[in-house]
Amino acid sequence: MTQANAPATPRSTLVVTAHAGDFVWRAGGAIALAASRGEKVTIACLTFGERGESAKAWREGRKLDEIKAIRRDEAERAAATLGAEVRFFDAGDYPLIPTAELTDTLVEVYRETQPDVVLTHPTEDPYNGDHPAANRMALEARVLAQAIGYPGPGGIIGAPPVFYFEPHQPEMSGFKPEVLLDITEVWETKRKAMECLAAQQHLWDYYTDLAVRRGVQLKRNAGPNLGLAHKTMAEAYMRPYPQIAKELA
């Protein structure tokens, strides 16, 4: 095969998430959309959410290692449903403590995956300190991965745009829906991935209702004549860095 006919490298999305379920509830639609376009999606899952987000399993009398195994299996099945690869760091939750070693590992993931887009938690969440901790490491590793003098394997990265996915309590976390992503075509895929997370079954309907509400907002902001589906489902995102453009659109 000649150089001119060589296949293009598929776009890459990196998702940095604190717990095993976060990427599904908050960014499952974006992940499924990217995968449906043939893009590579890598999920860096820092913890299993074994202590703080597995109450059902603890009430059933499960032990810590057993709960980790349950949450790992759920997350693997959910990621496969969405079309993504998930990597587990097992850094321990409640609290998730940022460390130099953990950040170094994230730098390696950035340099290996060379992301075109990064999805992670917003900077604030008064109800769950693990989420801001994941945010800090995701942003720090992104900057370090750009530094040619920073040690570690792999080539340096560019400056991929970052999108913050919506927290569970947006009003209390300084979150504004600056970007509304239409996920209608992959909604059923996201719902199937959500249903892989039996440990948090109480959230299935909550995040279904949220997708409906964000879909209503999307239609209102898109205008009435764009041929959008009658029932539009959407996810909301924020952007911490400026959007780069050659024209306003």
C-alpha cells in the first residue's frame, strides 16, 4: 500500500473518570457516538467506586474484593456495549487521592492514545471529592503530556479540547450546559450500557429523565426547523478552554 493510500488514523477520545459508573451516566452518549463513527475511545477509570458508590453490594454483605470484582465486570460490559476500551487504575475511592505516580500513569495514557478530545469531571462537586480529584489529575496530566522535557514513554501530545460532563448535582457544582450533544441515535445503546450497572440501578431512570430534559433544551436552542426527532435525547457539557475557530458558528 502506498503512502497516499494509507488509511487515516482514526480520531481518539480519552475519558478520565473517577468511578466505574461515571463514564456511563455522564458521557455514555458521547462515547457511543464516537465509537459508531469508527473512532477509538479509551476510558481511564481511576477507581471501581467500591466504597462510595456500591451501597447495594455493601448492604448485601459483600466484601471489598468481591465488590471490586462486581464493579469491574459491570464497567467492562458497559464499555463494551458503548464500543470503548476501559482501563482500570484501582487507585481507591472515598477518598481518591491524587499522587505523582497516578498522574505519571495518566501521562502515559495521554501519550499512547494521542486524544483528539478529552472528557472528564468538572472542577467542583461538593458532594463527592473524588470527582474534582479526577479532574485535577486529568488536566495536569494533559499539560505534562505536552511537555517535551517531561520523562516517560510515547510522543508528546497537542492540546486536545476538554469537555466537562454533567455532574449529578449540576446546580451545586457550578455547572452550566454550554454544549448540548444530540445522542438520540445512540440512546438505546447508552440505556443498555446503563442497565449493565446493576449496583446503581436507582440511577437508571434518573439519567433517562435527564437525557429527556437536555433534549428539550437542545431542540429549543437548535430551532424548530432542523428536522430533529420528536423525542430528542441529549447530554450536556462545559468547556474550560476557549473554542478555536476560523468562523463563528
